[in-house]
Amino acid sequence: MSIFLSLDKLCVIKMFNKVCIMLKNKFMFLAILPFMLSACGGGGSSDDNSANNNQSGTSQDSIANGTRYYFMDYNPDQIDNLNEQTDELNNAYFEIFNKKSTDGSSNQALGEYLLTEKKLYFPIDKAINVMNFNSMTDWRLDIIGDVKEDWKFQRVDLSNKNMFDTVLPGYRAVGFPVIDKSTAKGRLFLNTYGQSKFPEGSSCYRLVSKKSNLETFAFNVDQNYEINQSFEDFDAENAQYLNYLNQTTPFGFTYKAVKGTWQNVPWTTIYDTSLGFAVGAGVAVQYQGKTYAADYTSNIGWTADQEIKHWEIFLKNTDDPKNIRLAQLKIAQLKSGCYVYNETAAKALDSLTALNWQAYQN
């Protein structure tokens, strides 16, 4: 598996209709479900005064061979081996060589079909899955062939900044909803190290934008993905589904339905026109006479600032305390969270020994 998550695949960035959890163990990065944005530092607002975009002199973190950067994340809503809800503090790192980072998914079989306008890639085709670093604020993910994603970051000087408020932005203000094992790690961090600060030389990087250069449909053809419906009927129902989505969205989205045929593969999708998030239940392809669920990636650029605006609209449209708390945390994460940390910051966090950071599991 890759150590990077894709913001519109496992987001895990699925936001609104897809979940951005950013587990940091896949190159393929953001998938966002209704009300589930990244809990671990995905985005950052470009107007945050704490951010420092100066890349000159000693402020610039290195992309020299052997340099490591670290994921240090708080992940609530996990399930442990007793099938009980818990929270976790997880870490991982990637290492740069020749301005690239590779992992177990690099130069391996793609493992799924990937449809673009000009080519259909097969599961046995060799994927690239290599992250390229023009600088620490300018990354490019090469996926396969000419399918690429551009990721833009903002450097944040963490010197003397509060550790808890950086890793768990917003939690000090909204608190923890219950006092049990589901919030144990977060509460331990706050109660034991709530006033700890990063040492000089600490920095992190916030994701501020991400854009695929091509529209793609990813799909598999085993029974688990087959839709027991004709493609024509599925596509016809999308028209009604589109009307429903546009009439009921609490985020202020405008959804659009589009269909077409590439490389003799018919496809249909619904997506929002602001951030490009696909509605998972509205995406399908027809392959060899059968209908399959698919994941659609648009070439609309995602930005943290634009996503914040939609969460703010959502806040105005809800009076549910749980939804209000969730939206407040998502906004705080986008404005103040970190995606990766430099070694100085990561070592400082790791030195908080009572937290017992756990490595991400592949």
C-alpha cells in the first residue's frame, strides 16, 4: 500500500458524499462521506496568518536525498480488536530520494480498471504511484500513464506553537463528547500535554489544493461491484437523483449529471461543480454488457478555502449539536491542521511518551 492517501479516494479526503480520513497508508488520497472530512490534518486555509510561505534560506525544509517527513495524526472513531469504538494517535513517514518518494504500491500492478478519455488501463497494467517533489510546497503524484495529480501545500512555522492545538485543532474549544475509551487518547493529550509547545525549527505542511489533470473512472468487474440493473435504467434514475440532490443539499452544492462513452465504455456520473466531489451512488460504467459501480475523479481543482465555505454554509443550515460540533472541527482542521511534519516537529511529538504513538498499519 502507498503511504499517501488520495483526497478523493480513500480522503479518506469522502467529504459530503465521499470520506477524507487520510489514514496516510495509500497514495490514492481523499474520499469524503456526508459529514466526514479529514480528521488528521488534510487541508489548510491560504489566509491563515500562522502560515509561512517563505521558502528561502533556513526556513526551507529539505528535499535532499534521505530526508524524511512524518504523518502524526489523531484519528477518532476507530474500532479496536474488541469491536469497540476507540481513538488513536498514529504515525508514519516517507523518505525522499532523487526528489521522489516511492512505496509498496509503486511500479506494481494497477489492480483495477482505470478509464480516461484516451485510454482504458487494465488491472494488470503497471502503475507508477510515485510522488514527485518540486519543493515541499509543490508535489505531483504520477499514477499511471499520463494520469497525474498536482498537490499544493503551505509551509507553517510551528516554533513555539501549541502541540495539542496543532494535532487536534478545534478540540480544546468544542471538547470531547464522552469520557470513555473512544476519546481516551485525545483527552490524555489535552490533560497531560495540553500546554506543550514545539521547539524552534519545527514546521509542518498543510494541503491547500489538489487537482487531477484528467477525468477518470476506476472500477472492478467482480460480483461485489456489479449493479443488478441495466446501465440505461441506472442512468435514467440519475436524472431524478440529481433533482433530489440539488433540492436537499445542506452544503450549498450545485450538482451536475453527465454521461458519455470513452474507449467503448459507457459511463455516467453526478458530481458537484464547486469541488468536483462525485456522488458515489450516481457513478457507474457499462463493461462487457454489465453495469458496475465506479469511482469518478473530476479534473475540477479542490481547495481548502472553497471547502471551508461549504462547511460554513452547512453550519448555517443545521441546528443539530452533533452536526455543529462536527462542522466546527472540520473547519478548524482545514484552517489549522497539518498534513506532514518535519523531523524536528515529529521528534517533539514522539517525545510525549504517554501518548504511545502507534504506526499506521498497512
